[in-house]
Amino acid sequence: MSGPRPVRGWLLIGIALLLALGVAVWTTNGSERYPTPLDPRNPGPEGAQALAEVLEDEGVDVEVVRSAEVFDETAIDDRTTVLVTATDGLSPSTLERMRNSATAGRIVLVDPAYALVREINKDLQAITVFPDALDAECTGSPGLDGFDGLDGLRLEVDQLTVLSDDGAGGPLDGAACFAASGGSALAEVSGENLVLFGAGDALGNDQVTRADNAAIALRLAGGTDRLVWYVPDPTDAEADEAVAISSLLPRWIGPGLWLTALALVALVLWRARRLGPLSTEPLPVVVRAVETARSRGRMYRRSGDREHVARSLRRAARNDLAARLRLDRRAEPAAVVEAAARHLGVAAEPLDTLLNDHRPPASDQDLVRLAEELARLRREVRRG
Amino acid sequence: MVISGRVPLLLLLGLAAVVLRPQPGTVLLWLLGVVLVIGADLLLTPRPATLRTSRREPGTVRLGDPATASLLVANEGTRGVRVQVRDAWQPSAGATANRHRLRLPAGEQRRLTTPLLPRRRGDLHAAGVTVRSWGPLGLAGLQRTYDVPGTVRALPPFESRKHLPSRLARLRDLDGRAAVRVRGQGTEFDSLREYVRGDDVRSIDWRASARTAHVVVRTWQPERDRRVVIVLDTSRTSAGRVARAVGEDAADGMPRLDAAMDAALLLGALASRAGDRIDFLAGDRRVRARQRVHGVRDVAARLQEQMADLDPVLVEADWDALAGAVQGLGRQRALVVLLTALEPSAIADGLLPVLPTLTRHHRVVLASVRDPELGRLSDLGSVARPTADDVYDAAAAQHELERRSRMREVLAGLGVDVVDADAAQLPPALADHYLHLKAQGLL
């Protein structure tokens, strides 16, 4: 009895897991196609679909680009802003290609990582801080659009990247806003058409409504008529930039794996050798005694010999009745019918048809009916 | 050669070396070191051949009773050995806990016992003794399997022994030894004694009463010193597996041969107590066992010994040879009990032609193990909604039963008594028939 219970338990757990999976898939359905954070088509909390749609409503021509090839073919003029989110996937070579092809426009890098910032200029620093709300308080003169009108706006995010350089004469001598921890969250790289924005969360669907985040985002991205929103694809990177996984692992892993494999082989050799050969049993011949009768039944069935079967059933019934009614074994069939009819107090005619009809049943159903009637007759005679 | 579980562990220890010197060469060096250590261990391993094994035969047990296989292991080398010994038997011998681990100093010997629990009747053989000798480090060892013959003989269980006391009581009634003296018909005159109330008046000996002051009755004792020949058929029909009783599954049942053995044992035990002499014969195409059991106390044990190694053979019985063997056992009139199956085709071809010869000299009883499955198959009334398959099967079964009852008539016409009963019922039924014949003085 205890057998099925654990099985049912596992079944319930399995069903619950499937349900949970279904709910998860259903609820995350929208963000499923573009799961990248700050993707312009990602409606999830981390996505930036809200910003993209608002920009489109405002009349900005938003063009989403998802690979370096397409980006190269996109015409960038001085009325174009290039917004790059998900810069984790931006390889140095792709950045280089962008800087070359978008000389006319303005490139905004959102949340540039340390490695990327160092790639832009060796003197640049990027650190992650967790500030309170920041006021714009812009300094320096902006060489590019998008900085005017920021004054008086408050930026409020949980976490941002602060950009700084080594001091006077550094690459960040241009305009810089939202100062914090010795650097600023928004900075222009002097001599280039490059703007670094460290507070990417402010563009996200869930935080864009905090403080003046929305205004800041719109000014940054919507400063021009046209916005090319570039979402980097890691496969754009050139082959030599890809990080080999082997360089991340300790050096002893390879030889260690070899040694473990050898140990496994030894384990197999240890367990595979049994203590002496298998002992065998000379098996006896065993046949079910009833097998001959069964196979004869199958033979009747296959050949459809209903005539023989019906005759056999009737003869057996007659002999049984004769024995029950204390008639001689060799009694005439008519005598058996007569005795049975007298015994049961019924008419002899139907009994005679049942017991002595020589016509074979037309179908298997008829045969089954005949067998059942004979069995019932025998039972009645036995009882009565 | 074998390696132990310490070898993979030793190889894994090399991980420490690999971490300290992370180069492929380290792995090779470590592997080489391990192989060298194993080789050294192997060189120092005592040969398994320095152990001498001998066996004491477990002997004979009744099926279902435990036995013990005892193996003497002696170290004839000059060094102590650390060995594993496996005393393998064929699976049906039920050798559990047959792996032994022991340390044997030089020149000593140890007795290893393996419990056996035979699950099959017959001679069950030892499969071989495997000796695995370990080196001093326990990393590698040498293994060799030796053939150390051994046999445990499992006797047929004689389950019908429980019917013996009641049949013996009835035999004593016949015998006149019990308080109630029965006047048998056609039995042998025993003695005269004084009439007591309750005696049959027909047994009063008037002639003797006339000579004494009392009324004297004759008492009778059943015939003694008759011959009973039990013939066990081991041919193809005896291989059929039948259920023990109605309603049980044939898969849990036993071959007809085993049921017939049970019946033969009960009859043998009963007849020997009744003072008859018993001859036992078993065979199919040729005679496989022949035993005269005269004046022995435990007849059943002798018969069990004879039956232990009989197995059904898939050939047709040669009744000419078997009848010849019966005749060869003696010309004196005997009760010949043929334990075979009431299988019309087998009997018509083989047994019928020789029966007249047998019935002319002997009283012949044919005892057959009935298959309850056949009756169940033929009875459609027990099936709630019969299908066409059921009906065809029932017709075949009824046809078979019909042929059997005709064969019974033929046999009865030849003067052969037929005892046909289920496997569990056959031994008492046959014993009752024997007592019936004895009471009638028909032996």
C-alpha cells in the first residue's frame, strides 16, 4: 500500500514545478524577446521601452540597431544622437568602429564599465557609488548638445558609475554634471563627440519616473531629431578580443581532470573485477500442464472452427447433464433432453435446439451466446 | 590480478602534487609512481596456490532444511596471507554469506562455513572456490578460481507426511491391533478369541465354540508380505506444472513429477508399515532408478534418496521397457502403482499395449495428478462475461476432459483402477485406495 504514495508525491511536485514554470513564462513573456537591461523593446522593469516610446511620441526618430554591421550602414549626421546601452557587451573594437563612423553625431555611452572607460582614455576612472539624490550643477562648457536645460534637475538612482580623470588637463575638462564622490555621473570627453552617462538605471522602466530622471533621460536622448539606439551584440567583437575560458581557470585544472579521469578508470577496474565467475543454474524443463489445451483453443480460434467448438460444447453439456440426471453415459441425446426438460419443468423443444442443433453458430457472438446458455442450463440442472 | 579501492584513492591523492606543480608531466610521474607501487605490491603478494582447500561434503538434507558447506583452507606457504575466499554454489543451493575474509599465518589452517538453503530438489553442486590474495600494501592482489567439487543432495520434501498418522490408524483398525477388531472380508485367518459384545456374530466359529464353554470368534488380519511396485513416470507428461490445489496459480505450483513423488512416498511409508515389500522404479525411455526396499525401517528415506536426482525428461515414456522392468522385479503377484498423467494420447500410444500383460499378472492402479486449471478453463459458469477466446479455450478443455473420461473407461475396462486427484490430494487419495484394496483383500 505504501508503494504509490511517494510516486504521487513526486507527481504533485512535478506538476507544481510545471505550473510555476508556466506562470513564470507567462509573466515574463513581454521581456522574453529582448531580455537585455535598458533594451528599447524590453517592457520589463529593467527595460527602457518607456523611454523609447515617449521619445517616439515626441517626434524623435528612434532607430534601434542591434549589430555593428547595421550600424555601419546607418547614416549618422550632426542631427543624430547615438545612444549605447548594455555597454557590457560593447567590445573595444566595436567602440572604435562606432567612433570612426559616427564622427558627425554624438555618442552617449550609458553605464560604461571600467574596462571600456580605460579603453577610451587611460586617464579615465570609473567607480561605482551608492549616492543620495544628485543635483545637476553642471560645470564647464558643453561642446555638445544635450547639456543645456539640465540645470535644476535632480537625478535619483540607487547605484551609479562616477567618472573622473586625473585632474586639470584631463579628458573630462568639458562639461560635467551630477557631481558625486570626486567625479560626475554625466561627463563629456573633451575633443570627442562622446558623452558618458553613469546613471543607466535612470533610463529603466521602473526608475524613469523617480525625481527628474525622465527629464534628464529625454534631454540626453532626445536632444536631436534622430536617435540611433544601439544595443551591442557581443558577437560583433573580433576574435582576438574574446576571453578564452581557459585563462580564467587555475592552471592545475587540466592535469587535475586527467588525474581524476585516471582515478575513475582505476575505480572501474576495481569494481569490474568480480570475485570468481558467475555461478550458473542448470534450469529444469517446466511446462504449464494446461498449455496443450490452451494452444488447441487458440488453434480453433485461428481456424474459426465454430462447428467443431459448438459440437464439443454441446457434447460436454449433454454428458454433464446425463451424469447429473443419473442417466447412462451412453444415453441418447433425445433422452437427455427429455430428462432435463422433465427435471426443470420446461418445454423440451428449446432445450433440444440448444443441445442437439447441428448447425454451427454463424459468428463468434453466436458462439459465445450458445456457450453462455449451455453454462446456464448446466447451472440450473445442478441447482434444481 | 586485481586492484583494490585504494588505487583510485592513491591516484586522487596526486591532486595535491598537481596543484603544487600544475604541469601535465606531474600526472605522468604520479601515474608512473602508482604503477610502480602496485607492481611492487604485486611482486610481494603470496600466490593463491599456496593455499590448499578441501571440502567436507554437506551431505543430504530434506528440501527446505538448511545445510552447511564446510571448507578447510590451509596455508602451506612460508608467509602469512591475507585472502578473500568465495565458496560459490549454484544459485538454487542458496549459499548466502559465502564470501570470507581471513588472515592466515604460515602453516595454519582455518575452517570456513557457508550456510546453504537448497531451494531445488536434487543434487546441487559447488561452482568453485575463488581465492583472492592481497599484497602487503593492500593495493593489488592475485585471484584464482579452483574447482573443489562438492554436492548437497536435497531430498523431495515429503509434504504428505502429515497424512501418515491418520492412515496408519486406519491400517491398525484393519490389522486388528486396535481395540475395535474388524472382521475383514477375504483377509487371512489370524486367531481365535473369546466373544465380546459388539463382535460381528457372523465371525463366530461354531466348531471351536462347541469344544469350549465359551463362544469363540475368529479374528482376521490383513494380508501381509504382499508386493507393491511403485512406477514413477519421468517422461514428458511429468514435466507439466500444475497448481497444488483448485484456485491456486500454476506458476506457484509444482511439476507433476514432484506431486507424484509425494504420493509415492506416502504410499511407500504406509505399505512398509503394513508389512508389504516395496519395489520402486522410475524411468521414461530407460529405467532411471530401481530400488527394492524390503525389511527396512525408514522406507521413505530410501525412496527419497532414490528420487532426489530424478528430473522430468522431454521424451515419450517407453512403457515396454518399464513393464519389462516391473516383470523383472519378480513373478509374484503385486500391486503395481503407475504414477503417470492421465494424458489420453500418451497412454494410448505407450501404455495401453503393455497393460494386458501387466494386468494378467498384477493388480494395476494408475495414479494421475490432475490439473485443476483444466477444470477451471472448461467451466464457463465461473467467468462473468466470457469472450470468444474463453469459449474456444473452454471447448478445447472440455474436449480434453471428455477424452480423459473416455480413457478412464477404457482403463477400467482393462481392470485398471484410476486415481485422479489434484496435486495436494493425490497422496492421501492413493493411500486411501491402497487401504481400500487391502481391506478388500485384493492385493
